[in-house]
Amino acid sequence: MMDHESNPPDTEAPCQSSGVTRRTVMKVGAMSATMVPLGVMVPWKASAQPLDDKRQPAPGLAAGNVVEISPRINGTRRTLRVDARTSLLDLLRERLDLVGAKKGCDHGQCGACTVHVNGRRVASCLTLAAKVDGAEVLTIEGISDGQALHPMQQAFIDHDALQCGYCTPGQIMAAIACIEEGHASNAATIREYMSGNICRCGAYNGIVAAVEQIARSVREG
Amino acid sequence: MRTLTKRVFNTSRATAETTAETDQSQEAAMSEPLLALRIESESTGTGEAFGRLEGDEPVARDTVTPRPARENSRHAQAHESAIKHVTGRARYIDDLPAPHGALHAMVGLSDVAHGRITRLDLGAVMEMPGVIDVITAQHIPGHRDIGPVFPGDPMLADEEVSYVGQPLFAIAATSYLEARRAVKAAVVEIAPLPPRFDPVAAADAGEFVRPTHVQMSGDWQQALEHAPHVLEAEQFVGGQEHFYLEGQACLVVPGEDEGVTVYTSNQHPSETQKLVAEVLDIPFHAVTVENRRMGGGFGGKETQAAPWACMAALLARRTGRAIRLRLPRAEDTRATGKRHPFHNRYRLGFDDEGVILGGDMTLIGDCGHSPDLSEAVVDRAMFHADNAYSLGAARVTGHRARTHMASNTAFRGFGGPQGMMIVEQAMDDIARHVGEDPLTVRKRNLYRIGRDTTHYGQHVDQYPLMVEIIERLERSSDYWQRRDEIRAFNRQSAVIKRGLALTPVKFGISFTAKHLNQAGALLHVYTDGSVMINHGGTEMGQGLHTKVCQVVARELGIDFESVRISATRTDKVPNTSPTAASSGADLNGMAARDAATQIRQRLLDFAAEHYQFDREGLHLENGKLVSDIGAVTPAVSWGELIQAAYLGRVSLSATGFYSTPLIHYDRDSGQGRPFYYFAYGASVSEVRVDTLSGEYRVERVDILHDVGDSLNPAIDLGQVEGGFIQGMGWLTSEELKWNDDGRLLTDGPATYKIPTFGDLPPIFNVELLEGHPNSQASLYRSKAVGEPPFMLGISVWSALRDALSSLTGYRVSPPLDTPATPERVLMAAEALRAGPANVGASR
């Protein structure tokens, strides 16, 4: 899933590793526009080779809007060309097939898209992909060690901290951060600092219990 | 002492526990002799209380005698997809990889609530980058009206538009962004007509989507004339947005024939199959609809997931390419219907003790522009206008008002909660009038001997359970001690007022549309012994698939892990009912049980002959063939048995079927037995209100809820907790606001406030009532749990009224429309402070 070969060639440009610094966004963008095929400018899932001759380049997506970024995603360095306006969530879901983070509201208000950037939890739908250049991005797919679940994942199962499961990846990423931030000393604090993540099924009791259990085990070493 | 399955949660102790399971059925028999006797007498008395009407089929026979609790079904089995959920590997519709060349669809919506389309020019849309196809009503080869039960829902508006957000056209483009941009290039001109947004005015004008229905018991007019006291009041009960976290989404792939395969987030695959086929004008067998799971449904995907599948299917057939359709959140919220807002009125007569003698109730459901499911929704509101109380000689009238809004639809409780609200208001009002505590008046009005039949003629089975639940909850929550403390506190505190309320729930289980009470299942055993079960129900987080797998594992005596569900597919189990009315496990679990029972019988018959065992006493347990009489030697494992059965040419596949017995309802007379049984529960809520700002907190909640013999206590507890929270949200923070043009302003989580972690009561004690199996022959004597707990949230609203009432020394019962936002609470408090003359309604 993570290797370059599996990405459609026309939605992921070949890695260009030399000579471009992370700060030359505009310059890279201009260069990319002249170098890469059309499809690159439309980095959405269905932008595979146009099947219809009528298709024309979208004017707004042409020159100047493509940036190259090199985040480390779940421990693997990726070099990607993205439309400068692409959200991190769309990058993860539409380009990298990391669909664990969900698009709940697309307005940064529900928390279903929560991932970690440099150890901090962010709403990936409100984070520009261009901003994670050089950053460490951690998603739900990257927290377990092979087959072994992360303790928080196991705690969610043990405490029935989920129903439909749609908010769960975001809840778990927020919960891990909540503990790392030191905001899990008691149930009231957990409730306060988890409030950015909505669970419409109302599995809050179980989630708080799961976070409390892991926080306790972290405290007790 | 019976053991209780409970989860205790509070800040001080912060424990979460599930007590160990015990052999409930035996214990129940010992501790509840009266109830047990009652069950026995019913089973032998009428001969129709259990099982199917014929009474001689395997399913019916097996349910009469409760089986020993050795099976793994009673385990608090984790959700079957739990590991996939926590690892992000569970796939929802928009996570599915699309076939090569898939297009993105987007829908153009009306900006006008009511009007005639004078121009719909999509030439510019077609010229937009990436656009491949555009459809309007004119392009539909088959049915243009996709009303699920009654006509009235055009797939795409033709001449008239009826609400803001109504689909006008749909497009397909090569990317999601291009599709969104292209929609905006449409030139739409609509000549406005006068819109109607007020359901009461609509009802007065006779503007209904369906005819008015009336239920009557006895001479209600005489009861009112002779009653020592009469009160009347009205209330507005707000709607509710489903806010399923996974929005409406589908992926449609054209097939090699004339058909399509539809992957959809959908509670009713069979209906979507029908509607897609009718829109495309092709046979039903050309359309396959599949759903593996939903990211929440709550009723919002019962009928209203179908239109998007229909549009995507038409685009897929026209372009020959797969179509993805995912509504942006704001458009999803505007385009789809919600819980029906209701205007309710009562005029009730009662005696000096506050016991209702009879009266009149009117319920006006705001249905939006079309019937959708409103006939049944308002019916269910009427069926629950009594909640747990005898109304005496009463008339209940239900109107279905037509307004220029999105067509309101199913939402957990399906009208039941809105109906209950009026009688719960009456209970509070009557209590203030006779100077009693509301709990006292509620208890006096409960169904009891001599008052045990509803206003629609159904005998209330198991009504003593309601009394027991309330009395136990009174004790476990220290209701009366806290009542005294709160009264004392309120006398001292001028601004902060505390409120307390205990409200019961009695909820009828069955679809009120009788034909929907059927289910099918398909069970395969493969030669390695692994089992595949498919059934007609859909999984939306309620744990249905988990429960059905448990049923099959229990019937076949094998591990839960040996049983798997692939997805709900119309080509596996046909002609299914929606997963709704809390009936998913009741119906589909029974169908799966029927299939598993057939396989078991076949295997045991085969084993007796093949291994020369005595057929009698032979059964399957713990993955082995065992016998009650003598040892099975040599031992035969499940896997060996299956291998041998295959070689012996025994069919290892079966279809199962179930239809709920006994239920009937005559709409002409308004009388019948629409419900197979009732589920019960009660909750106590305590609130603390700042009467100068209207802000409040829910401080403590205690719940005791009846699920019969639980199929899965862990899942059921989650349903009770989640249902309560969702019900509380409906009545407190979830406010829908439209502007004067009928445009929904609260179309996202920034403005529409659903409960979050911070709204969780700091003390939240939830218990399942144990030791009371269902008196009817339901699945292992369990009870449905999806909807009933939702109405436990009513205690929060009643507690707010209690706190407000303290401003008048508990003499005045303040009207409090819902949602009872801080704004409404403040206005109610100010009206009370200004004097009773300003309070209106219930005096």
C-alpha cells in the first residue's frame, strides 16, 4: 500500500529528490506545472486517464498550484506532488489509500479526521497537505505494531467504546494525544479534552473508560 | 438477589464494570414465581401466545422452553467488526476502491422552498471542465416518482419545487471538485409560490400528506364532563437531524447486462433495489444492492438513502462508468428529512388523586412536503400518546401536516418519542395541579389491573414490570431523599435551582405496517466447517450482525469466530424489510435461527444414521457432537461431522424465514394488537439550572432498562447509554433553525449541537433489568433495544421543568417547548418570575 509502485502513475508523480527545498513552494509549483502531465493537477481518485475527449484541464488547477512535499507518513518518507489546496485528509484518503481517517463534516468540527502531525492531533480536513512537508504524520493505520494492537485500540474493544465505528479512528488518535498532552488525569479532564470528537452513537462512557484505563497504566508505568 | 448487568460511571469512582453472567433463566424462575406462573398459564391457555400461529414449527417449539444458558450467546461478545473499527480497516462506502474510470456525481439543489421551475439551463454545466453527463427529470426512463410507500417524492423536481434543498438535476464529472464546481454553473429560475412552514396552519387549512387518523376508547366526552378536574395545554416538540457521521453515500457500478450493483450506506437495500429498478425501467433482478455497514443510520437511511442511489444508477447506466456519490455535509443536512417536529395538545380530566379519567389528545406531525413514512410515524406517535399510563376514556387524533420542508422521515423512535412527550407534560401539569410530586402521579397512572388496555385496544402485557422498574429505580437512585434535599436547596437558593424527574418508557415493538414483520436468512456451511450467514438486516453500529452470528453459533454449538457475515445483499436474501423499528435482531435473528435449526436437524439426522448413534438426545455443543444419553464414541468434531455430511451428500445450505405472530391492527376501528410486546425502562435525571442565564447542567442520571434476556449485555448497554444521550440531545441542545425562506441555517456541527463528551452526565448509572425474560416467544426471550432507550432522555426535560417549577414553590407547571435550549429555559424562568398570568398554557 505504501510503496510508490501501487499508486497510479498519473496521480502520483515520480519522486524528484534533488535540488528542491521545502521552502520554494511557488517555484516548485511553477516548475511542476510545466513538467508533469495533466492528471497531476487533479489529484482526486477519479482523475485517472480521462476517458472522454471532451475533458479539458481545469483552469484553476493549472500552473502555480502544485507543490512537492516530503512528509514521513506512518514512518515512511513519501515525496508527493499535490495541489496546494489539497487537505491532508484528501491526500491521505484519495491518494495514499489511508482511509482510516474519515470525512465526517469536512469543517473541522466532528473530529472523525483526527491524525497526528509531529505528535500533535490535528483535524486533517482543515490541514493543508502542503503544511505537512517534512513533518511526521501518524494515522490510525500507523499506530499498531504489525498484528499487535496499540493498547488504546485494545482498550476501545474492551470497553465497548464504539458502535458504528465511523468516529473510532479519530477518537483513538485523539485519545492517544489526550494522554500524551497530560489531559487525562481524571474523567472530567478527559471529557473536556476529548470534546472535539463527536460520537453520534453516544459511546462516550466507554471511550472515557478506555482513555482512563490507558492513562492509568501509563502513569503506573 | 438477581444479578444486574450494569455499568456504573462517575467521576469519583470512575469504574466501568460488567458483572459476571449467571444462569438467568433458572434464577428468574426461582426469584419470580408470579411472573413465571403467568408465562406458563399463557402458554397453555390460549395456545397462541407463543411461536407462530400454527404453533408446531421448530422455531415455535424451541422458544417455548427456555434453553439452558450454557451457550455462548449470553457472552458480552465484542462487536464483530471491533478490530476493524479500531484499526481503521472497516470500510465504509467512501472507503471502497472505485473501479477504473469512476466518476463523481453531484446534485443541484433548489434554493427556493416553493415555486415553479421556469428555466433549468444546464448548458453551461455541460461545458464545465470534467463534466461527462447531466441528468434532469426528463432523462429518467422509468418512474420519476420514487416515493417509498406513497407517491410524492420526485427523484428530480420536474415542474414544481417543494423545499429548499430539493434535487433538481445531477451531474457526473471526472473529479469530486470538478463536480462541485460544475453544479454551480447551472442557470435555474424558479417562480416563487407562497410557501407554508407552519404545520398548525397547514392542519387548520386541511393541508395533509395523508388522511387524519383517530383512535378512541370509551366515551371521552362524558369522561371530561364528569371529571373533577380538567387541564389543557399544548406543546411544540422540535425535530432532530440524524447527523449520521457517515453522510449519504453510494457507489454504483454498471453491470454487463442492463443492471447495476449498488454499494450504499442504507438501512433498506430491498427498497433501494426496487426504486433503482423502477427508475431505470429494468427488472428487480438486474439490480443488486449491497451494504456491509453504515457509519450510523438512526432512521435517516431508511428511505432517504435511496434517491442518491437512483441518481447514481441512472448516471452509471448512461455513462457506462462507475459513479460515486457523496453528499457534502451541509447539502446532506438540507436535502434530507429529519425527525418530525410535532405540535401536541391535550385536554384531560382527572380525579383528586391525579388519576386520568379520560380526555382528548391531538398530535400534529410536521411531515414536510411529501408522505414518505409519515403515515406510520404519526401512527406511532398516537400509539405512544399514553406512554406507560392508562388514558381512560380517550380520543387520540393524529394529523399529518404538509409543509414546504424536506420530507421528514424515520428517526429512532419513529414518532413514539414525540407522542410520549404530551402525556409526560400532562403528568407534570396534573401533579402541580393536585399538589403532588410528579413521580407520585406518574405511578398512580401506570397501567394496572382494571386499567390494562391501551386506547387502541391492546392489552398491556407485563405491565407489572413497569411498576417494578420504577420502584427499584426509586430506591437505587435515592429519589425521595434527593427530592427532600433538592426542595431544601431550592428554598435557600434564589438563582440556582435544581430539578429532579423520573420518567418511564413503554415502547411497542413491531412494525405497525404488518407486512414488514418478516425476515429471511441464508446460511451456508462450507466443508472446512466455517459458516456464512446472511440475513436481511443491516449493520449501523447497533451490533445486529454480532447478535445474529451469536445466534447461529449457539444453534450449531460452535465458536462465534466460526460464523461470519459478509454483507447485506439483495441477491443473497430477497424482499427484506428495512432495519428499523428496533426489530433487526428480533426478526433477522429468528430467521437465522430458523436456518441454523434446519441445518442442525439435518446434521443430527445424518449423524445418527452415519455413526449409528441414538438420534434422541443428540446435539451439537462446543464444536462437538454430544449426546444427553450416553457418550458419543469415538468423538466427532464439528469439522469431521461436516466433512462426513458433505461426503454423505447432505445439503449444507439453508434459507430461514420468520414472521411475527399475533399482531394485527384495524385502521378503520383504530383498534388491535399492533405490537408483539412492549419494552420498558425508566430514568431519573437531576439538573442544575441557572435561572438568570438559562444555562444548565445534567448532574446525574440513573437508568434501569428492560431488554428481556439480553442477547448481548455489552451491546445492549451501549444502546441504552447511546439512546439516552441521543434523546437528551433531541430535547436540549439540538435545535433546528430555518430562516423565513425555509432555508435550514443549522446545517453543520458548528451550529447544530449534538451532545459531546462534555454533555455526558458526570454520574451516569446504567443497568439492564435482569431476570425478566420476554413473556412472548421472542428470540431467546430477549427484547428489542434500538429505540426504547431514546425516550429515557425525557427525564432530563421533565427535570428542567421541575427546577423551573420551584420558582413558584412547585405550584405552576411551566410550559417548556423543545429543544429546551438555555434560551427557552431562560424565557420560561422569566415568565414564571413575571407571574402566573404570563405563563400561559397549563393553568
